[in-house]
Amino acid sequence: MDSTFTIPNEYHEPFQRLVPHMVAGLRNDPQSLEAIFLYLKLGGEKLARIAIEAYNQTHRLKNAQMQKLRLEEALMAEQMDESDEDEGEEDVEPKEESEDDDIEEF
């Protein structure tokens, strides 16, 4: 299925008006472009703009979710590093000399 779709001349101008409203990541996605063209063909520019807004919102949500996962992974990795460092150190504190040690008992 490596067929590229072509836009008929009658839809070329309205399609070119719609493309700038798409998020940059979707402008390069052939599936999204074809879907927007189908909305344009079936329902006109108004329906295509509604579809673009829905696509844009979905795209932003996916990006936010991916960013959240990356931040959580970084936080977990940082916590693991800290726990590894804590395990390497001994929990024994150095004994401080006190004044009581200097006094001899009779």
C-alpha cells in the first residue's frame, strides 16, 4: 500500500488553506493528510477544520503523555541511582569521643 494520494484540482485551493491549521507533526503524516482531504471532500472546509482541531488535540495529548512517561522514567532512574549510592555507604556512624571516655572509674 505505497500509493500516494493526489488531490483533485477542485480541492487543491481549500486543502492548501487547511494545511497551515494542522500541527507540524501532522503535516508530514500522509494518513492525516488523506483523512483531512476526505473530510474536506465529504463535508467541506467547515467539517475539515473540525477534524483538524480533533487531530491536533489528539496529537498534543499523545505528546504530553510521552513527555510525562519520559519524566517519570528519568525520576525513577534518579531514585534508583540514589538508592544504589545509599546501599554502598555503611550505616555505621563514626563514634565521637565524649568527655565521659576521659574519666576513669575507680
